[in-house]
Amino acid sequence: MSGRSGNAPASASVTVAIVHTYQGDLKVDLVAPDGSLYNVHNRSGGSADNVNKTVTFNLSSEPLNGTWKLRVNDNAAGDTGYLNSWSVTF
């Protein structure tokens, strides 16, 4: 994000669409420009397929400008998947 002033809003939303055969394997975090982590999904859901969700965060302590990232960890072997899409809405 560049060219914006001030901090991110108090009600920013993060939407993820992950195709995976065991959602309980996955940990998903939004990474703010300063490295702060905001948890989107934390190994819940057991053997259910896929993670499709939108989560709202108070990001008002974070500068809006900078590189926002999504970090996805697959914490188990044997299942496969991929990040289909993600977005953050300020």
C-alpha cells in the first residue's frame, strides 16, 4: 500500500479462499508492515476441506502505508492445497 496517509481503520476485513484437504492443518496470519501478526485461522476445523472466511480486525494502530502480507503455514504432512485468493479491505 502506498500513497495513503494515516493508520489503517478500526474495522478492516481480511478475506481468504484456501483450497486444502484438511483445514485443521492450516495457520493463517495477516502480517502488517511492521511485522505484527493478526490471526485469521488457527488450525481449527479438523478434517473439513478448505478455508473460506472473512475476519474483521482493529488495525488502527498500524500505519496504512507499507507491505501487507498473508502468511499461510501447513503444519502437517499428507494433505495438499493452495491459496486461491486473499484480500484486505481498508
